[in-house]
Amino acid sequence: MSDYLCHDFKTPRTDTSRRLPSTFRFIPMIFYVAVVGSTYMMTMDYFNYKKALVQKKEADDRKSVLDTERDAFQAEFATLDAESKKAEGVALWMEGARNIQPILVKIARSVQAETRIGGVSLERMQDAPANLALTMRINGSNAASEVIAVENAIGQLQYRSYSGQQNKEKDSEIIEFRTTLVRPVQ
């Protein structure tokens, strides 16, 4: 190349545009401060994220321990509740299964001397122990009135006759009386 062209590049030129204001010198410093600040914030967020993961794992472990304890307590409560229901059923059965000796005594005392009782059968019902199936054979001239006397005597013990049936045998004075004795629930 020629010296003239090289010299031409070194000659002073007039500026075609204005210079930038001096406050623009702070832009690179602000950029570097922003880079350092964002790096600090990202680093702190990363450490806080790791700390939150550890805390979440600890909370999940505590929750699983508490869930197993809750399930154990619920299972224990369910077994206790089942046992109490069984005990209630036994108590209700025992309450309903009253002594039947007073019923037999009342029946025997309500019958007149000239009437005979051929047989008395009292059977407790499995499903409802308060109910008794009574079967009785009465032999005598006024057996029909004796059945009414027996029902009245049983009524004094707070039993009532339900679905009573009387069958009179042919050519005899024997009446077979069947009923279900029901005791009201108190």
C-alpha cells in the first residue's frame, strides 16, 4: 500500500456525532453490580431450596410417623368399639333373659284346684331373649276361663300374650294353649 493511504487514516477527523454523556460511564458498573447481585440471589435461592427440601423430607417423615400412630389409634378404637358393641349385646341379652321361675309360679297359682296342668313349656327365643314361647296343656271343666286367668297372671309380671292360640281336643276337656310372651323394652 502506499504511504498516502496510511497517512490518510491518521489524520484527525471531525466527529460526526456527539459524545455520550459522562453519566453513561456508570452503566458498566451497574451491569457488574447486577451480575454480582443476581449471582448472590441465585446462590441464596439454591441454598434455601436445598434447606426447604430437607425440611420437607423431615416433615414427610414426621407425617408418616403420625399417620401410623393415628392408624394404630383408629384400629385400637375400632376394636374397643366392636368389643363395646358385643358387650352391649350381651348386656341386652342378659337384661332380656330374666328368670322364668316367677312366670311358672304365677301360672301355677292362677289355676284353680280342680283344674290340672298337663304340661308347661317355656322356650327362650334366640334372637329376642325377652320373648318366651309358652305352650301349656290345661285339663278341666272350665279350662277356657283358666287360660284367661293365666294370661292375667302373666300380665302382672309385665309380660303380654302375643298371638295366643287355643286348641281344644275332640271329646275331651283338654285345651292346648300356645302364645308368645313379650316383655316391653324398658
